[in-house]
Amino acid sequence: MTADEYHHPAVHQLRMHANNVVCWANDIQSLPVEARQPGQFRNMVTLYASQGRTLTEAVEATAGRVRAEIVAFSSLARPTRDWASPALAGYIEGMQDWMRGYQDWYDHDTQRYATAHAEHDADDRTVVPSDWKP
């Protein structure tokens, strides 16, 4: 696709929607592991909970935001495809595949966030050196 297409505000917004869908869905699905993680981390669900919502309300609020992002992506993708080159249309389809693929990976393939492994997987202090600075 051309640079003009890639940097078009609508395409930028589509990328933001797709990223939000995958990241916030991951925040819901990774909660059993991340809630046990020592130290600081950021997760949409735990941020909502830290603002006084119950955990159930926090999950529901995050899921609501994911659904809203999917609707916003779909609403913007339709008119963008009207002027999109074949390359851009493929890029939009790729973003849709990524959002669907992430959910399929979680549902059918990964055990990354399985409750059976949550206790062990939650402590990554042995993976990241304690003196590491970003």
C-alpha cells in the first residue's frame, strides 16, 4: 500500500481499534495470571478495579470497550474499503484476521492463561533481572 494510504487518518484509526481489541481482550483473559503478578503491571481490568469497581464490573466494563472497538472498526472499515486499493483492502482484512485469530488462539490453542498454570506463571521475577531498567 502507499504511504498516503498507510498514514491516512482512517487507517490509523482502524489500527487503533484493532490494537485495542486484541490488547483489552488479552487483559481480560490474562487476569488470572496478572492479578497474581508481584510488583507493578497495567491491565485494563485491574485499573477499573482499582477505581472502585468490583472485579466483575471491571471485566464487564473492559468487555464492553472491546465490543465497542469491534463495532467502531467495522463501521469505519466499510467506507474505507470503498476507496481502498487492493493492498489496503488486504491490510484491513489482515487486521480483522488478527483480531479473530487472537481470539481463536486463546479459545483453541494456548494454555498460556490456564488456571492450572496461573500460580507458577504469575511470578516472572526469575525471568526479568531485578536490576533491569526499561
